[in-house]
Amino acid sequence: MSCECDSQCPAATQCYCIYTYDDGICVCVCDYPMVQPAFAKRPAKSIETMVDLCIKNIELGDLAAALDGISGAGILVPAARLKTQVSLSLRKASLADALAQLGLVAQNGEAAAAAP
């Protein structure tokens, strides 16, 4: 089964799925209220880690919290965009590329030019 919203959460109006290639783990969270998975049990990933992302109508602040849980990089979100809903599908992209496309910044300075 693929790590995508349509296959993991077919009835959800909001969803994100994150697949990390280095450990082959797929994590999906569907619909609000978003309950963040316990990423703390997994070692932090480099923002160069390759991922697949499927994001459907998720508030940027919630998504940033999930990505921060994976990377431990201190993902920063512009305050004015916290509640902005985003949708994105990426295949085999680095976490840094995903952050850049979302307009997010890693606090450790490893990522992301701001998106328009």
C-alpha cells in the first residue's frame, strides 16, 4: 500500500503522509483534531533525508510541527502563515527541498528559502 492520503485516509478532507526512505516508515495523520504521532521514538533525521510527502488541506503550523518531529531541526513558520492551509505532493525529495517549497525555515540554518 502506498504512503498517500488517498490510499491511507480515503475519506479524509485533511491529511498528511510522510514516508522516509532511510527507514521505510510511513506515517499518516488524517482529519482534525490532528494528533501528532510520537516521532520521539525515532532518531532525528537530517534535513537531507529523502521523503515522500502527501499533504492535503493541512494548516502550515500543524505540518511544521510534524516535520520538526521528524527532523528535530527547529522548523520555523512565519506567524502570518500558521493557519494557512497547504496541499503538496512530493516524491523522493529531500526534507530540505520540501521545506523550501512550503516556505519554511530550519532553525539550524539548513533549509529553505521563503515561498511567495
